[in-house]
Amino acid sequence: MPKIIDAHQHFWNYQPERDTWITDEMSTIQRDFYPQESQIVFQNNGIEGCIAVQADSSEEETLFLLALAEQNDFIKGVVGWIDLQCNDVEPRLEYFSQFEKCIGFRHVIQAEKDPLFFQRPNFIQGVKELASFDYTYDILIYPHQLKESALFAQKVDNQKLVLDHLAKPPFKSKDLKQWKEDIRGYKPLEHVSAKISGLVTEADWAHWSKDEIKESIEVALEVFGTKRLMFGSDYPVVLVASPLEKWVEVFKESISELSPSEQEDISLNNCISFYQVEL
């Protein structure tokens, strides 16, 4: 198996009043997570670097992640947060351009109640501004937002986009039909990649099966091909449903029938190319 770069990992200084999304049923991750701990765990699983992705919608967290990245070579890049809808988005992007490991941004659109959020002119313009700084944009959504997100992606076709967690397939419903139909809207959009990440946490945490996870990855291969997919652990969130070792094992099994070069693309090369980082 080729070397791996983890395209989706989180770090945080846990604060209950801020991190309300980490509910009591997720108690296993109600604590701090820093690179010193995860680096050892990941190296034992053949993962030699990671992309740190925002979990809190604040510039303070972005700076926190960038500080960790400066101190830890294991973190190859940071996907942070800024208010992409603000009127002075360009100066904020200019400010963050001083940080070498600041490589992109994300907005937690899955938490937005507005069904027309993707149509907001300020948001569209904010994302368009990213291209001039060579930043990427991570799309974080639920399945019901897939159609609107694909239409949005068509409007920003000069911007490198990546769909996080395959838009969270609704495993618990036992019906992936609509998800499969909607995610296929991304097939012709070559500027959009996707992460094989965050899947087991969308299934029944105690009773998920390899087969249901592999089914969603097969769909991802059909839609995005081997040049537009990358591996992500979603650590430490993955721990609510699976040990890291088990998730890595399922991922490897799911792509085991691909050629060695295709496996290397998904495990390593695509992440390096998309985020423009070095191992």
C-alpha cells in the first residue's frame, strides 16, 4: 500500500460552551486533540502527514491551526475559516496569505438553515475571490443540499473545490437512491474533487458494516474517478464510530482492486496536487 496523506483531520482545544456540536453521546471526543498524539497514531497506520481542517467558524481557530502547523511538520496545510460573505473578504485573504501553510477555507454550510444559501451573491463572490490567492474551498453539506451545491459549483468553475465526506451518505435511512442520483451531478464538474472521509460516522455507530461503506465508495469512484478522490480520516470524529485502524482497513479494502498507481493517486498524489503541499 502506498504512503498516505490524510486530507481531513481536526485538532482542537475542547471548550464545551463553544463546541456544542460534540454532544454527550460523542463523549469519547470531548477532550483536547493535538498533533503530538495523533502523529504517533497515524504513523502506525502508514499516514505520514495531514491537512488540518477547521471545526469552529472563527478566525481565532484558523490562527490556532496555523500555529500548530508551524510547530508540526506532520500538518502539511490548513483549511481555515473566514467570513466569505463579508464586504472586506479580499483584505482578510491577503492577511492569511502570509502563512505558508494556509491553503484553503471552508464554511459549515450543513448548519445553514437557508435553503438558498448557495445562491447568496456575497457568498458566491467570496468563493470566487479565493482563486486569485490560489486557495481551495471545502464543501461541507448534507445530502439534501447536493443539488444546490452542484449548481453553485458550476458558477465558480475556475475555483478548486472538494466535497467533504461525499456529502454524508444517509446510511441510517437504508436508502441511498436519492443521494446516488444527486451526487452524480458532480460527475462532469472536473474542478471538483471529493474526500473519502467521514463515512462511518454517518452510519449506525455500533452496527455499521463494511459493505455499506464500500457501496458509497464505489459510487464515488464512478462519479469522481481515481484522479478526483482523496482519503480523509476525519480524526478524531471517526472515533465515535470506529477505531482509526478499522477505518483505514476498510478504506484500503475498498480500493484494493484498483491498480497500484490508482491506489497511490487516491492515497497520496491527489491530495498533494489539490492542496499543493509536499510530503
